[in-house]
Amino acid sequence: MECLKTVRDLRPLMSLLLPLCVHWIAEEMTVSVLVDVTTRALCPGEATCSEAIYLNGLQQTVVGIFKMVVLPLLGQLADDYGRKPLLLLTVSTTIIPFTLLVINQSRGFVYTYYVLRTISYIISQGSIFCIAVAYAADVIDTSKRAAAFSWITGLFSASHVLGNVLARFLPENYIFVVSIALLIFCPVYMQFFLTETVDRAQRQELHSSLLSKSQKVIKERFDSMRHAATVVMNSPTLQGITFVSFFYELGMSGIGSVLLYYLKAAFGFNKNQFSEILMVVGAGSIVSQIVVLPLINPLIGEKGVLCMGLLASIAYASFYGFAWARWVPYLSASFGVIYVLVKPATYAIISKGSSPSDQGKAQGFVAGVQAVASLLSPLAMSPLTSWFLSDDAPFHCKGFSIFCASLSMMIALCFALALRMEPASKHELKDDLESNETETPLLS
């Protein structure tokens, strides 16, 4: 009954969740095959490809550098000009990079893919989630947002399962073709069926030069970003969750950048094993986020869920780091059933700690901090992983870099245990009411 009630509460989100699920399926079905494609193009005939590991790390670092500015900016733009146009932009950026791999998978095309995919990641990685969460906050009551966020991340996991099922059984030659077709469907569906939730302020058109208009826009964006930083720094809750997010992302993004290459080099895994491991995580995550989280959240609260997820992430990294047989990665992946709860708990804590008009700004600021972590992690993980996969390693532990990443999650757990849960202040809520003349949700 509780689940059915939650589904009814989420009815206003259905026009958003369907295209997002299709988008996530389309992206996930390419993950396992990309390792084989890049290794084959850059290091033909070899199981270990340091060039691919470094290139992947470089991509993540460049993305992280630009996301520090782009993510908060997109969050502010979503608050100011609406969720729909930003969602249309972010879900459309993956189409062209994957089209290149359909045309050709030679070394030159793979490098071109990396360039365009890097631009795509800068615009879309993380921002889709942030804007979707802000959209949910517009249409879902505050007391039900934790369940709503768990459904969003739960459907994200369900989409990953379906994407990996397709990747497991589709021939490699058809994977990118099917992915592109699904990616094109998403913005088309949103254009016709997604309802805007932000009443964009009517701005007076000024007859001024292009330069002066540009300067005005830049100044407005700078003031808005400064306001977002002020909102976070003035809230103990938002400060604490920012530190948690930074260290958690520092560890998890580092693992994500090298994990599949590590499994390929250490155990000879290919597309099929990658898909199976990713399915283990996704299948359990569906139940944990859609069913378990709404039930345990009222009992232990968002902070308890967050700490539980962080503990699972530490175990996840440790088992991968010390994996001694081909079955151990499957055991490690099973902890994903629990650590995926970190994301919805984080979204709920940020949402509770910020006023309605600052939802996008707060989510975008924390996502920007996560971007800083994601750009720093490959600087250590890429060379460390390549070193311990090579014959020059100081001792035999091919997953040592992944174990090192677990130390970052331990620090995140310490900050989570010290987290002070406080709602948005009365002063912020008063300011929010005064700002409703320029931004008011259309749906309630």
C-alpha cells in the first residue's frame, strides 16, 4: 500500500521519468562495450592498455574542471529560465559522439569521440540529475521528496539493468545504433509532453548593444553563483553534506574511471562479464531505492541512510581492491545494492536544507563541488592503476589503487556522522516568499 501511495504521489513526474529512463538505458548499454572498443583501437592485441586508462583519466579531469563552473551555472539557469529547456539541452549532447562510433571505430575516430564526448559530459554529466531533482522539488511536497528522489535514482538503476541486459545479448555492431535511436527519442518526447514548472520572470527588453547585454548576463550569473555559495556556507547542513559529497565522489569517481580496465587486465573480463557485474548492482539497487528506502527513511532518517550507504561503499572498494579470484568482483558489486542509497539521501538532505527558490542553486553548487573531486581523482588513480597493473609494481596487488580510494569514503563517513540536520532558516523562507514574484512553480 505504501508503494502504491508513493506511485500516486509521483504521477506529476511521469512525463519526466519516462524520457530519462530511456536516456539512461541508451547511455548504459554502451558502457561495457566501450572498454573493448577503446582498447582494441588504441592497444590492438593487448589486454592492458595504459593509453586508454590515461586518456580516460584525462577526460575525467577536463570534465571536472569545466563542470565546476558549468554545473552551478546550469542549476541557476534552470531556476531562472525553466527546467525544460535545460533538460532538452542536456539529454541531446550524447547523440553525435556515439554516431561517430557507428561510422568508424578506428584510432582517429576514437580520439574524436573522446573530444566530443568530453564536451557532452561537461554539459550533461550530473546536471541531468540536478535539474531532475529540482523539477521533482517543484511538484512534490517536502515530506515526500525523499521517496521521490529514491524513485528517481531507483529508476536510474532499473535503466542501468535494462541497458546492461541489452549490452549483454545484443551483438556489438548493433549496440551503438540502438543507443542512438533511443537517445533521439528523449528530447523529442520532452518537447511535446514535458510541462514546465518554473514561471520565468518577464524581463524588459533593453535596446542596448550586444556587448552590454553580454556583460549584464555575466554579472547576473556571477551574482547568482555568489548567492549559491552564500546559501551553502550559511547552512551547517549544506556545509556538511558538501564535504561528504566531495570525499565520496573523490573515491567513487576514481574507482569508476579505472574499474573496467582493471577487471579486463586482472581477470580478462570482456563486454559480457562487465554487463553481468553492472546488472548485479542495478538489479539490487531497484529494490533498495524504490522499496527499501521509503520504508527505512522514516525510521533512521536521511542521515542514517547516508551513513549506511557510505559503509557499504567502503566495503565495495575494499573487496575490489583485494579481489583474489574471478568471483570476488561479483561479491563486491553486490554492495552496490546499499551504497546507491547515498545519492537519494544526499539529494534529500540538500533539499531539506535549502529554501524552494534555492533548490537548483544548492543542488548545482554541491554538484559543482563533486565535479572538483572528479577532476582530482584521476590525477592519482590513472598513474597508480597503470603502475600496479604493470610489471614494475612494487608489490603484487593489482587493485591497490582501488583500495586507496576507499580511504576517501572513510573520510566522507566521518563527516556524515558529524552532520547537523537543520532545515532552511526562517529568514531564507521569508526571502523565498518575497522572491515568488519572479519564480513560482506552476504545479503543486
